[in-house]
Amino acid sequence: MEHSERQWPFGRQAVIGLLTEYGIQPTQQRVDIAGILFDHPQHMSADQVLTCVNKSRPTVSKATVYNTLGLFAEKGLIRQVIVDPNRVFYDSNNLEHHHLYNIDTGKLVDIPVGHLKVEGLPELPHDVVAEGVEVIVRVRNKPTRLFP
Amino acid sequence: MEHSERQWPFGRQAVIGLLTEYGIQPTQQRVDIAGILFDHPQHMSADQVLTCVNKSRPTVSKATVYNTLGLFAEKGLIRQVIVDPNRVFYDSNNLEHHHLYNIDTGKLVDIPVGHLKVEGLPELPHDVVAEGVEVIVRVRNKPTRLFP
DNA sequence: ATTGGTGCAAAGGATTTGCAGTCTA
DNA sequence: TAGACTGCAAATCCTTTGCACCAAT
């Protein structure tokens, strides 16, 4: 089952079910972390997750956040999005989609596959297998006109 | 002028001309670094450049390599390619193109725009301007079959 | 009991920065 | 000579690791 079939936001029970489906033992801190990611489809850096999960009271350590996000990504529960050299984002939207990245603000937005198509991909060398095709549209803020 | 109109490999004089065109003062080490990048179209990490430029004899420090690559990218002479969370690649191919990245080997290969097309991009918000559209095809080595 | 998970602090690697010395125009 | 550019080392930032403790089966 693809978790996108479920309803957002995921409740605590749904999150536990989700982890289990992906072969991840649902421990306290893993559920806490997943609970944040799956509140709604979003992109977060490890640091944002750390801050957010410990907002009410410190429950999860930095190392655990990194380990957990790494685990989630490895299991296919979330996706790493690499658009900024300074940090990795983790994406809880499991539907196929692409990204729009604002270089100035660091804001990352989904582009649904919708009618966006990539055509004419070259043949792959015979010794490799495709892992994914990603389209990244980079934008920056429109500069304020100095001379209108 | 787009530097891709020139001939590869760029000779030392052509490199100096190139830097000048891009408003970059052609100092000794900048020319050395650019000389490597523009020997042929390629992707290199800062570390690779550092190693390569100092192959014959140490001429450039690590800090200068980073600063210089940053400057080149800022001036539009080369492009940053962000496909690996562990390092940034710098791309001396100025023609529009996309990338094929082998996660296992870390090898990065160009995909000429040729017949590859991206269609159906959504409209951009009014307050931003497009900086570039990039397609990244990620592949990994075909696993050795344990049970053929 | 055994296995797996977590926290903490220390280690690591990539990149940046501060500052004094050096080069260029 | 003034302004730019470099080198070096120290400083940062993000991320991973080592290891002892805790939790669940």
C-alpha cells in the first residue's frame, strides 16, 4: 500500500500503522517524528524536525532524529530531496511529484506530476537501473526594480 | 558570448580571455583552476579540483579553491550541480543539459538537451523568476543477481 | 536474557571565515 | 600605494559514530 492513499493528517494510530507497514518498529520517538512529518505533506530538514519534535518538551535527541530520518528514507517511507548544498530535506509526500525551489527563501514546493512530462530520456547503460527521475525548477525572488 | 562557442580544450590564453569576459580578474591560481575545469567539459568536486591543481606542485590552497569555485559559480562561468548530499559538483559545461547520476559510483554524466523535453511546467508565482530547470536521473548499479 | 533503540558527546568531513602577508593595476 | 587576492589555521555547520544505558520481546 502506498501511504498516500490514506488521509491527511495521519493520526497517531495511522502513523503507527504506517511505520509497521514499512517494516519499522514504532517506538516512542519514531512515532513522534513521523507524527510531525505526516501531519501534512511537507519538506523538512533534520534540524527543523529536531526543533519541532522537541517544541513542547525535549523527547528526542539530535542523533536519533538523524538516524530516524535516515531509516525512514532507507525504508522508502519518506524521500530525500537534495536541492540545497547546505541541508537535506525530507519529503513526506509519497506521490510522484517534482519540486520548485526558491533559492532566496529556501522554500521548497511540490509540483504535482499532473501534466508535467519528461520525454526523450536516453537509454540507460546496461549495468545500471533507474532509481528515479526528478525535475527541479529553481527560482529566485523577482528583484525589486531600482529603475522602473 | 557563451563560452561554449569556443573550442575545447581551452588553452591558457583562452582561459584568461574567458575569465576576463566574465568579469573575473585572471590571477595565477584562478587561471590554474579554470585551466583544469576547461580542459574539457566535466564535473568536479572542490576536493578533486584541489587535488588536481596541485598535482605537479602545490600552487593553490584549499580555501582559495573553495573561494574561487564559489566566485566562478556566482559569475556564471560554471554551474553548481547538487545531486549528492555530501559534496557539490561544479560543471564546466555551459550548454543547457541535464544530469545522470550514479548513486553508487558517484559518477555524474551529462544528458544533452537533445530530444529530452520537459513539458507542462506550471505557471510560476508572479513574484519569482525562473533560474533554471534541471532534470536529474538517478541510477544505481544493477545488483549482482544472487539467485539467477 | 537477548536484541534492538536511544542519548550523549566526540568524531568527521565539507565549506567558510579572519587576518596578515602578497600581488596587481 | 590602494585595493584585491592568497594562504593558513581556526571556526562552523551538518551529519555520523562509539558506546553505555534502557526497553521490548
